[in-house]
Amino acid sequence: MELVVALGLIAFKVALLIAVLLLLPLPLTWMERKIAGHMQQRMGPMRVGWHGLLQPMADGIKLLTKEDHIPAEADRFLFKLAPILALAPPFVVFVAIPFGETVSVLGAEITLYVSNMNVALLFVFAVIGLEVYGVIFGGWAANSKYALLGSLRTCAQMISYEIPMGFAVIGVVILAQSMSLVDIVRAQADLWNIVYQPIGFFVFFVAGLAEAQRIPFDLAEAEGDLGAGFHTEYSGIRFAFFMVSEYVIMVLVSVLVVILFFGGWNGVLIPLPPLLWFLLKVAFFVYLFMWFRFTFPRYRYDQLMTIGWKVLLPLSLANIIITGIVFS
Amino acid sequence: MSRALDRVGTWVGWAFFADLASALGLTFGYMFSRSVTMQYPDKEKWLPYARYRGHHFLKRDAEGEIKCVACELCARICPCDCIEVVPYEDEKGNRRPAKFEIDTARCLFCGLCEDACPADAIALGQQYEFSSFSSRDLVIGRDDLLLKPGKAASGGGVVAARLDTQKTVLVEANEPRGYNWWRNIRRR
Ligand code: SF4
Ligand code: SF4
């Protein structure tokens, strides 16, 4: 009986998580377009619903009813597989993400995470790395030069930036003496990691921008020079898969930044519910991502590589050494 | 010396992302500025300035007679060759246009016809909504030109408007003056 209840609870959490994550891009696209509009002295969507609130719905319906086109020369199997490969890993990662400690519902204590793995951080990095397969396959299978160039860039970019990203969190792991995300947040109850790890945060955040393929590192889909990069040839719902994946990764990177460096659900000064604190911080970083997108130009490819290997990697290594010496 | 200091200052600024921060500040400021979008045609509409060069109109004199003396100077000066005037002599012995046609499809709204006219008979008014499905409808004759709206008295504002597609596509403005669009936007 116990087991059944526990399993049912997990199934419920997973279902809830999937539903929320699938619906999340709707408000996020609206937000992004509104922010883009206002930063460019436009208004953004205004016509569908109040201030364009229903615009994402309209776009979704449009994408669902569009022709699902597969190029004649494409590798059909990989072409169909790629969007799913791009979509699944970001969802899987959220299994290991804690959103808070516990809430009591009807007298029962329910934890706000699906699982508290003791290697959660490793799991996150392992699974998030799989997302690149969707992008690479998508670009390769489409058999188009723009898509291929986009996915080649992604390949190099992901390899270059996952290394400093991985190194950047080692400082956090040293501080928390654990790789479990719950323990990492608990260790920040008094003082957030950003105080001890400013370099680590900087490296992680920049690498996260590159990982989420947002401006200024969105070379994979650089619309200026590659059409739309790896998803040039995609249309309809398959294209929507890539977009959903992109937004979920954006949220994921924000969540990771908050958990690792900004104290997770630990609040300061104002006593809000922990979950609310957490969501507020995540929302701030999501906004930051969008703010960056409409402020900065895109880096050139060689600049991207220079930043990755000559700036972020040495910085992250120095961060490990300093943290190790100071806290040993 | 001070140049060297300046350079050091620049490098220190770069090290702490002063350039990126100022860019972010700029976009943030714009985010809360008034947008330049005019929600034409079903919510807002722009009223032209008094000097605006819109659709031509022909004027009448105090007796209600058409002012044009069919001298054809406007037709001569028109760089697009889009005015056609055919004169006749009316009952009082005055020279008047029997036919006065402007092909607004070819007109570039330079206003030279207005400048050239010795009788102050033609001018470019405030009307700017005269799109049409056929370029033949854009050839406007004498009687229609007499009915076209004249110069705007004031203008340069954005007013609330309503789109009326019952009879013809018509954007109705409900107030005489709105907010000054040009003053309201943020420029740098
Ligand atoms: S405005 Fe210029 S182009 Fe148009 S009719 Fe007059 S002279 Fe010709
Ligand atoms: S409108 Fe003026 S310039 Fe043109 S024919 Fe008449 S009087 Fe002459």
C-alpha cells in the first residue's frame, strides 16, 4: 500500500511537471515578444486577446495545422527523431530539480521534487548534454547547408562550453560537500553561494547562455547568416518541438543558476513562501535572458571559441583552485 | 598621461562590463518608454499637419465658382505628367477647365502644381487614405477634386479612431486633437 501511494505520488508529480513544462512556453513566448516589442519601442502582440495574451495559443494552433514538410533529400528517420531528441532531455533533467523542501497537503508532507539523487548535479549535466544530439541530427538529417552549418557550430559550441560549465560548479560542490541539489540549497541557508563564488557564477551563467543557445551565443540558429540554423527545414509541430525545447532549457539554466548560486528557495529580508521566492528568482533570470537577447549582438564564431577556451576555461580552473585552497 | 589613464579606465570598465551594463541600461530605459506604434486603422489614427501634402483638391472662389483658370501651368510643371487639363469658355466668358484629371497613381505629391498655380486653385490637402483595388479609380476628375477635404487646420496628433467597413473602408476619428505622437516618443 505504501509503495502504491509513493508510486502514485511520483507519477502525479511527473505528470504535473510535464504539463507545466509543456505549457510554459506559451506565457514565455508572449513575454519574450512583449519585451522585444517594448525594448524596440513597439508594442508586441496586441490583437489576439487582451494585449495579445492569446497570441501564443493562436501561434500554437497555426503550427499544429501547418503542413509537416520533410525535404526530399532528407534522412527521414533521423529527421523525425531529432525534434524528440531535442525535446526529451530538458524534460528529463527536471526530475532531479528540487523546487522546495516540503509542503503539507491534507496533513501529508509532500516533497517538492521528484527525486533527491545524491548525484543530481552529475545527472543534470549528463542529460542536458544529450540535447545536443537533437540539434546535430536535425541539422544533419535535413540535408541542407544552412542546417548543417548550424548544427556543426552547435557541436563545437556545446563541447567548448560544457567544460567550463562543469568546472564552474565544482566550487559549489566543494562548498556544499555534496552533489545533491537539495543539499546544495540547504548549504546556502545562511549565505548564498554568489558571495563565495562570483567567478563561478559568471562562468556558469555565460556558459549557460551558450548552452541555451541564446543571444549573444545563438550561433546555431543565427537567423542573420543561416536562415534559422539547424531548424531551417523544420515546419509545423516539429518546429514547435524545437521551440519548446529551447524555452525549457532557458528555464532550466535559470533554475540551475538560482539553485547553485542564488540560494534556491532561501529568501532574504521578505518572508515569502519558499516556492514563491524560488519562482521569483527564476523569473528574474528568465527575464535577464530575454533582456540580453534584445540588447546584445551575436558573437562571431571565432570570438565564441576564444571566450570559451581562453577566458571561461582558465577562469573556471582558477576558481576551483582558489576555492580549494580557501575552503580546505 | 591623462590619455594613458583614460585607457586604463577603459580597460577597468571593460573588466567590470561597464559597456555591457550601459547597453542593458539603455534597453531597460526604452522598455518603459512610450512605444511609437500607432494602432492604425481600428484604434488610432494620425491627423496630418497643416503643411501635409496629401490628396489634391480644387478650390472655389467667393461666388462658388471654380478658381482654376485652366492655364495648364500645373500640367506643365508636373514632373510626373499626371495632370490633364482641357479648357473651355463658360457663359461669362471666363476660361475654365472642362476636364481636369489627376492620375494620383503616378503623382509623387511634390506639391509643385500647388506652387505653380497662378490662381491659387489647386492645393494638396490632408486626405491620405485613398487606396483602391484598381489604378483606374485613382484618376480623379474635376468634380471629385472639388469635394476633396482641404488643408488641415491643426494636426500632428494621434486620435482614437474606428474602422468602418460597412460601405467603404473608412477610418473615422472621433476627436479633433489627440496626443502629439512626435513629442511623446523617446528619441536619442
Ligand atoms: S503633386 Fe507633383 S506630381 Fe502630383 S500632380 Fe502635383 S506636380 Fe504632379
Ligand atoms: S489648377 Fe492652377 S495651374 Fe492648374 S490649370 Fe488651373 S489655374 Fe492653371
